[in-house]
Amino acid sequence: MRILRLAAVILALGLATVLHAQEAPSPGGPPPASDAAPQPINQDDVQTLKVNVNLVNVYFSVRDHNGYITNLHKDDCGIYEDKVLQKTKNFTQEKNLPLTIGILLDTSGSQKNVLPLEQQSGAEFLKDVLTPKDEAFLISFDINVNLLADYTNSPREIKRSIDSAEINTGAGTGSVTGNGSARGTLLYDAVYLAAHDKLRQEAGRKILVMLTDGGDQGSQENLKTATEAAQKANAIVYVIMVADRGFYGGGFGVYSGDRDMERLATDTGGRVINVGNNGKKLQEAFDQIQDELRTQYLASFTPTNTKIDGTFRTLNITCGKDQKVQARKGYYAIADSLGKDD
């Protein structure tokens, strides 16, 4: 049912699926049969061909009371999977590794007065961060989930798409949830779609930056499935909490979703930054994310538990008593979420 539903959503967004297939050339007919005796099979060669070493890649940043730490080495940190110390195979600081960014923009009715702030700051962020080897895409979510810009490394193209975003309360229309009511904010559906359908097959560093007040109404996905999708894609989720004081009666704490957003972000290695409706704080939030991206480490290890059984494995990284490590809380032991040691 999920596959059918996602297909319907993607068609509604106007996404075109491009399949790249490689086929062996057909020489025009089968080769002539050989009378030669079959060669014996070397079992050792067969076993060698089957050997692939699975790597788990973890992106993380480390801070102390003075800020981000950028001079750590492999022996300075320990990686634990399900409380068992692992042997770190690779350890590098990844300032220049290609970056894929998904911007998720809340365009529901509650964001009407803060949308211009989000548009301006989001465009500036991508202009500062994107390099020619990076890519970004833009999704808006309200009663629908819309792909406003597919993969591009052009800040100008992304800015045009961000500027085109409009508040959609669904007045006079129906909802893609099929609930009959046009009211809704499909936050979890947007996260799932961005992670599962856009980021899962991408390599390198992957982040989602979501600008929202954290409220969800009408999604078919939920906090758990959205978080799982991000974890399986090895995507870090940053949530910038933007709330219109006027919409919520002039105060904070009236709207719900902040606790769930905290779980979504921290479980994937990101964090929540609450900016209210303050444009300066919003710009500072994007600056903080930039700083983290510039100071990230990449650690890789081959799990001592070699089973590819789909179970969730907890991760914990320690780099010193007074240092705070920001990393995803775990991963799923599935083949396409593990790297290969080539």
C-alpha cells in the first residue's frame, strides 16, 4: 500500500522517474557449443568473489565549551555499536565531500506571516553552501507535498523555486490524504518522501533542513516511519522551528510538535534550532548549520556483528569527557544502507 501511495504522490508532484539500465550487448546469436571438457571450479576463487566487507559510515561533529573541535584523530574517538567497541577503519574530516541538501518548506496556513523570512534566509543559505559538486532540491508541504525544485547546483534556480512557494490552506479543494477535509500539514509524509525517494540512493553527505512550526496533520507516515526513512538514507535532519506569534496568539508553547521534532533531529544526528519569528535568529540558525557542515568528521567501521538482518543497531561515539558528539543514534543493518569496502 505504501508503494502505491507513494507512486500516487509522486505523480501528483509531476516527478518523472528515470530508469538507467545497462544491458549486455547481444552479438546476434549464441556462441557455438564447445566440445572441451568443463574446467574444474576452484572453490577458493568462488569464496574470494563472494567476499565484500561492509562498512558503516557515520558523520558527526564534536563540540566543547569553546566551540567545534577540528583537530581530532582516529585514536581520539571510540565508536560503540550496541555498547560493543568497534575498530575504526577510516577517520577523516570531511570539509569537501559532496553534499546533497533537501530543503523542506512548511507552506501551511500557520506559516503565512513567516514564509518571506524563510524564503530569504533559505536562499542565502544555499547560495553560501552550494559548490559546483553539491546538489540541492526543494520540497514544500501543506495539504500536499510538492517538489518545487529537483536536483540542481544552481543557487539561482533554487531561489526562483523558493520565491515561488505559496501558502496553501486548501480553501475550496480537497486533500491528498483522501480525508475529504482540505486542512492538514503533511510534515511526516514530506520527510519520508525526501529521505526514501530522493536521498536513499545518493552517496556522500546528505542533510534535510526543515523550516516548520513542527505541527503535522493528516500524514499517512508518522514520527517513527519518517525517522526510520531518514536513518536508512543516512540523512541528517535539522529542524528550524519557525512560528508566527500572531497565529498562535502571541506566545510559544501553544503549538505542538516541538518534542517530536527534537526526536526526529537528534535520532538522525541533527538538532532543533528554535527561532520563533525572528529573522536575525533564523539567519543565525543557517549559519550554525554551515559551521557544523564545515567541521564534520566521517568515521567508518566494519561491524563485529556481521549479520545483515535488518535490525536496528545503536551507535555511540565518545571523544573525551567534556566533549559533546553530535551523530545519528543508530542504523539499520540492511544491504543498501552499508558502504562497500572497494
